[in-house]
Amino acid sequence: MRIALWLISLFSIAVAGALLAGSNAGTVTVFWPPYRVDLSLNLVLLALVLVFVVTHFAQRALSAMLALPQQAKRWRLLQKERAAYGALLDASANFIAGRFLRARKAAELVIEREKALAQAGGNGGALGHAPSLKALAHVMVAEAAHALQDKATRQTHLESALQEADLGPANVRQTIKEGSLLRAARWSLDDRDAQASLQWLDQLPLGVARRTVAMRLRLKASRLADQPAQALDTALLLAKHRAFSPAAADSIVRGLVVDLLAHTHETDQLQRVWQSLGSAQRLTPELAVHAAQRWLTLKGDVPVARSWLLPIWDRFLKSPSSLSSAQKIQLVRVLAQSLGQADAPAEREWLARIETAQLAQPQDAALLYLAGMACLKRQLWGKAQALLSQAVKHLSDADLRRQAWGALAQLAEQREDAVTAAAAWKRAATA
């Protein structure tokens, strides 16, 4: 459509020019004493057009000739810029290929070529994004130096990268600085310097610190620095953002909670930790058993520990297969540790629970042991003797078997049966 309009316009101009020139009888007279020159008006107009065209092209040719030095300078700067970009690509390719020494040399060449480019480009510099280019090159040098275990070079170029990032354009300045800080945190983590890694992460803005990559680094650094509370908070955030699979998230959180509980040394602190957990964590058998055991170790109130274990016990009564063999042994061990001799309603209530569970599963050696120990605490000697004698034959856990033999030895001593007591003590020692 555009070409058709241009053709119509050209034909219109040609027709108008032919009509004007064909019927134009005007003349132009030039007086140059003592001469007089008469020229056709059409010829004069044609001559003016030719003079204009020749002058225009002559001016363009003169401008092009005068611009040749500047164009040559721009071409040289373009070649140097391309060489700098090529060196940066070489550094990246060599680093990916594991050629760290070549990668460092190529990245250093980027810095040198950019410096030469800036000097050749005058006071204003040849590139508006030169600080960003140099910052990336410094980060690449530091990355290669880290792979080569050259910490001094790594630190020098890291500081240079942070300085260059502050001089870069506003749209990329923050991005490069955040990336440099994240790399520094990872390098410190590789050096097993958890405190330095956490210090680098603390310099990140709040929004960046909540990114998945930053929280992963903080989780590793917190665990390395033996800070289970901070590691747990970070792991919960990562699990909330689905940074791990559900199974991996449960495993990590469970391990961190166990570690955190092991680092508590006061009952008040332990209770705060337990209350800070979610309902899913409090219903996890490993965590509930470990928390109750730690609570009893710290001489806390027994009812509190039992209240933590009660949901696990009720679930076990409803569905014995809900607990693995190891989890059941741990639960039995902690419940046996919590048994007391006082004739209190809570003790009678738990004795009834244990007897109900044992009668429901009469062949379960762990429940036989627990019921026997409960009867022993309640001074029901005959019943305790019968239950423990059955349990000790089938217990697979060495610790429970040793405690069962010890209890049988104590019962034999109360009956003044020295031979049976000695045999039981011997079996307990070799269990």
C-alpha cells in the first residue's frame, strides 16, 4: 500500500512538472554589463535543483571525510569492548569446565581491558555500565580464587566488587551487591566459618534475606554455628515456602528440634521451646519422647512429661502399628522412667492405662516390661515378678533387658533368695 501511494505521488509530480514546464514561456534575464543573458525559466529552475543536489552531496561527503577519525576511534573502542565481553565469556566457560586458573586469568583480563577501554574513551569513560562489568569480573576472579583456596585474592576482589557495585547504574547496583554478599556467605560456609557467613547474610536487606537461596545458606550456617533455635526458625520458613519435599522438611525439622531440646538446660526454657512448636511437631513420637526424657533429666514435674506423652500413648492404643518398634521402645523407656511410688490418682490412672494396653497386647514384651515396672513401683511384688519374668525372655532391647534383670534381682533379694538374685544380677551385667 505504501509503495502504491509513493508511485501515485511520483506520477502526480511528474505530470504537474510536465504541464508547468510545457506551457511555461517565462525567461530570466541576467544583466552583466556590457552583456545581457536571457535564460529559460525552466533551465534556471533545473540548474538551481542541480546546484542544491550537488551542494547537499558535497556537504555530506565533506562531513563523512571529517568524521573518519571519530569513526575509527569508535571502531577501536568497539573492538576493545567486544574483547572484554569475550574475555568474560571465556572466564565463565573455563569456570564451568573446572579450569579455575584459566578462569581467573580471563576475568583479570576483563578488568584490564575495561581499564584500557576507559582510558581510550576519555574522561567520561567508554561504557556507561563499566562498573557493573568490572563488578562481575571481580566476582568471577573471587570465585575462581575461592576454588583455588586463595583466600587473600578472593577477599581483595570481593571488596573491589562491592565498591564497583556501588558505582553502577541504579537498576543493577542492588542486584550485583546482593549477589556478591550471597557468594561471600557461601564461600565462608565452604570454609566452615559459620560466624562470618552469618555476618554476610545479616548485611542483606530484609526482602533478600527471605529468599530461598539466602535462607538455605542461613540454615546451613546456623547448624554449623550450633545455633539450633535460629536454624529451626529458618527451616520452618523454608518448609512453609516448600523449599523441601514434605518428607525432607519433616526430617530436617525433627532433627533440629531434637538438637534444640538437647541444648536446653532449664525446665522453663524447655517448656517455652515445646510451646513454640506446632501441633504437628508436638504429635511426632520422636519429638514428644525426646522432650519428655529431657524434661525428666532436668528434674521437671512428672505430670508435665506425661501430658506430652499422652497423645502418643493414646494413638498407640488405638493403632499399635502407628509406632515403629524403635519408637515403642523409646516410649516405654521414658514412661518407665516417669513411674513413681506415690499413691496418687495420677499414678493409679497411668497404672490402669498400662494394664489395659498390656491386656490388649499380651504378647508384647515391651508392654510386659512396662506393666511389670509399674507393678514394681506400686509394690505389687508377685505381679511384677510374673510380668518381668515373661518380658525378659522376649525383650530385644539390651537396655530394657538389663533393667528387667536388675528388677528381678531386687525382687529376689527382697525374698532373701541370694542364689536367684546373684543369677539375675549376672544376667543383668551380661545383657
